[in-house]
Amino acid sequence: MTAEVQKYTRAQIESLELAPGFEHEALEGWAPALASEEDLKAALEKAFDYRGDITLTLKSGEKMEAYIFNRSTGATLADSWVQFFTPNAPEKRKVSYAEVARIEFTGKDRAAGKHWEDWVKAWNEKKAAGEKNIGLEPDALE
């Protein structure tokens, strides 16, 4: 070990390894006002981080349920885009920010109220009760 590493205690090193979690906003049911380009960019960034479906309404009038999984922010709205899946089509779609008229956070936030610490606590309780084959099981989608 180098002298620099040796000067830290184990507790100090462990405290550095535990980064605070990201606090997600409660967005379910929200339909932001898109009064400016910045409002639209901010709302689409939140839609990218959202763990549920949103409803996009395009300026053409097309309305679709979507799960955004990718985005790119360019210099203008026309240069920026979101990529998403829809429940009724197996292929990925991509639209320019400039085409978006409205965003609604209509789908259930699949990770709302779920924290790693809660899962670990439940796992430890099951282990203490003598349960075997304890694993991480996903919630049913509906």
C-alpha cells in the first residue's frame, strides 16, 4: 500500500464508498406547463429519469403512451430528440423535441417508495426468521 492509502482508516474509506442516493420527485399525474423551450427540455429530462410511462402529445395531434429510454439534447429543439417504446409497437421510436406539444406523467412510477435500505431490511428479517432461498423478486407489472 502507498503511504497515501495507509493514512485513511477503514471507517473513512467505507464512508467514501457510501454515496447518497438520488431522490426522485413524485411526478406521477403531473402535466407540466411547457411555456418555454427550457420548460420543455426540463420536462423531457424528468421524463427520461421517470420509471413509468408518460403520454406524449405531438404537435401533429398524435397522442401516445411511451416509455422514454434515451435522449439527446442539441443546440436547438430541432437538434434534440427522445427515443421511446410504446406498448402497441415493438419497434423503438424517436421524435424531435420540436415536435412535442404536451407531456403527461400518466403511468405508474414503478419505483415510487422503494429504497434499497427497505429491501435489505426485509431480506434481513426473512433471513433471521430462517427463510431459505431469499432473492430479489420484481413486482408484477399489473
